[in-house]
Amino acid sequence: MRQIIGPAILALIYLLAACRYYPGQPLETLIATGSHLVRSLPVAIATAYLVVLIMRKVSGATPAWPGRAKIFLVIALSFEFLYALHHYYRV
């Protein structure tokens, strides 16, 4: 049960971080959030895939699916943090 709760909480935090909220405009919020996810998810997936390949090469074992999910979500949350820095603190 603990292997499911951890990734589920990380996924919820990721979705909250990826949400692009426009007050009073629910359709604009959905469009902006969907557009952001379409642009950012491939980068996070590719990076997580590379990390898993490196882990397999170094340790000789592949992480189980809950471990892969945690790796992906931590990388995706890190990218969201960097995207937020870029978006909100542009000069």
C-alpha cells in the first residue's frame, strides 16, 4: 500500500505544480495547463528514461515500476520548479 501512496501523492503535487491558473477563466486554465503538459512531459519522460538506463548500467538491476514512477515524478517536479523560475522571474 505504501508503494502506491507515495507516487500518488507525488503525482498530485506534480499536477498542482503544472496547473496554469487563470482566475475566472476555467477554459483558459484547462487549455494552458494541457499545453504546458504536452510541452513538458516528453522532456521529463526522456530524462527519467535516461536515469533508469544509467541506474541499470551502474547497478545491473532495473528499478521496479513504483521506483520508476518516483524517479519520473521527482524529475518532473524538478523541471516544474525550473519552469516556474523561468516563467515568473524573467527579466
